[in-house]
Amino acid sequence: MCNDALNSYACTCRDGFTGRNCEDDIDECQSDPCLNGGNCTDRVNGFTCDCIPGFTGTKCETDVDECAGNPCLNSAVCIDAVNKYTCACNSSQNSRKRDPCPIGFSGQKCDKRGSLYTGLIKINGTFDNSLTNKSSKEYLDLIDKFVCAVGQGYERGTLGDKYIPSIIVKIISYGSIAVGYYISLAPLSTKDDNPPSPDASSFDLEAANQYGELNLVSSDPLEDLDECSMPTNNDCHVNATCSNTIGSYTCKCKDGFNDINSARPGRNCTLDLDECLMPTNNDCHVNATCSNTIGSYTCKCEDGFNDINSARPGRNCKLVSSAGLLWWHKLLIALCAALLLVIIIITSICCCCCRKDRKQDSREMGHFDAHGRY
């Protein structure tokens, strides 16, 4: 806006401009308002920031929390970083007062489950009735100490440099305290995918006692857990067969069911549709035979028909030419021709006989006069 003055004038500029005549656009990027490496673009009376990956906000002031979507599985702790995250698989919800305990999973998202075994450890102490109550302080304290102590014992054992242990208490027995537990040993590296073979040296009793504030007396050798014995210990589909293996198990869809997930067989099995039962469910040619398979079907041209489309067999079947007839086709044609020839001959003979009979009748009729006398 121009303001008149004595032999002069003054301009009142709108926001974002300066100069005697408001000819200069103010550069709002001059003060470097964008944070964390953001790129500033000047606008009229403002600016915009183009943030680098991992940051957001008007001035790129906010670090995007990649852990917000809870990408880490199986109770693992997510550690946010710039434009990335890491999962700490060695944390446990059972460890309430001490350093995190391992949980028996590995992988980028802690989604790779370890091999399962069962074990029994005896603790020097007297069983208290409070240990029958899984919500009591005594029970939770014992579980807390036991999980971390036994986990430390396996980490310090001969398998500790290759596998992450996870301890789940299944039962606490009366008398001197005997704790039955499940243990999962998850490989730290993809090179150690084969199930481990635990032995007495796999568990360091001394290290466990030093860490867990418990007096562990003895540890029985680990035994393979049959995951197929209980549905809660495996994720095979209801229409799949579970087969136990050392430290793990396999799933396979039953006959008549399709396996939807080839990456994890036997987890999603759907009933197989026999496409051959109804022509609308298959595209086999009318002169082709349809054969049902698991999840699909095959087509094959019938004998006497050529398959025109080798890329998709049985979809276009054309009757073969005489040159391409099968031997039994040729035999059948020859027999039919011979039969037709026999019929023609017999018919010809019959016709000749009939003519002779007519001529004989005519001669006999010639011996009578007009009055019917010889």
C-alpha cells in the first residue's frame, strides 16, 4: 500500500516482501529453519521443508517412530533409530527386576522360533503352598529368578554362542522344589538352522547359580518335546498331519486338501475342488480326458485326436487324418469295408436269383393258349 507524503511516498509491504517499492521477496530459508538435514524451499511469506527419511514435521523436528507399529514379535523390545529399527530378541516379560532374559527367538523381527525341548531342574529349597498360586508374589519371584538363571546357564554352556535360549516353566513339584520347563533354542545365525543336540555340557550350573540368586542342585538332560502331542505346541492346520522331529515338527496337508502357503507347508489347508466333475470348472476339450489333481487338473486328448496346443495340453483336440490313424482304427475301417463288400455280393447274388426265377415263370406261362389250354 502506498502512503503519500510531502514530495515523496512510502510503501507498506504485505507479509513476505520488503524494499522501498516492496520489490524484494524475503528469503525465509536464510535462517536455516529446517532441522535434521531437511532441505528448505522458500515460499511467499513462508517456507517448506523436505525431510530426509526418518524425520517428519513442519521443520523436520520429529523423529519417525518406526517402532510405533510394533514390528518386533514374541515380546522382543523394539529399539528405534533414524529411519530404521532393531529388535532385541533377548528381552523377556518374565524379567521384572533384573537384566533382560532371552526369549528363544531370533531373526530380524524375532520371528524365528527355536527348537523345543523339555527339562527338569531341582532347586535346594522347601516347597511352599504359595507356589501353587500362579499369581502369588512367591510364585512370580521364583519364576522370575528361575527363567533368568536357567537362561544364563544355557547361554554360558556349549551352545550359548550359537543359540538363544528361552525358558517357560510348566510345573513346580512338591517336596524339594523340582521345576519342569520347556526350553526353546533359537539359532543366532541362518547357518545354524539344524536343530541342536543338547547334552550335559549344554548347561552351566555354576553360571546359573551365580546369576539367578537360586541354589540349583541338578539339571536333567534335555529331552525332545513332541510338539504334535498337544495342539497348543504346534500351528499345523486342522486338516494337516503333524510329524514330530528333533527339536521341531513338520506339517503336511492331508490328501484331498490344497496347501495355500507353500512357504510354511501345512498351515493353511483348504478342501480340494474336483474341477473335472463339472465342465464349467475346467477348460478341457470335449474330446479330451480331464484328470483331477490337488489344487488343479490336467487335460489329455483322447486317442485318435491330435493335441494342437502343446503349451496347454488337452484344450484343442483335432481328429487325426487318415494318414495318422491308429492301427486299430485302420483295422476297423478294413473290417467295415469287407463287411460292406460281403453285403454287396450277397445282395447281387440275391438279385440274380430273383431274375432267373422271373424268366422261368415267364417260360412256363408261354405253354398256355389264349383259352388256358396246352
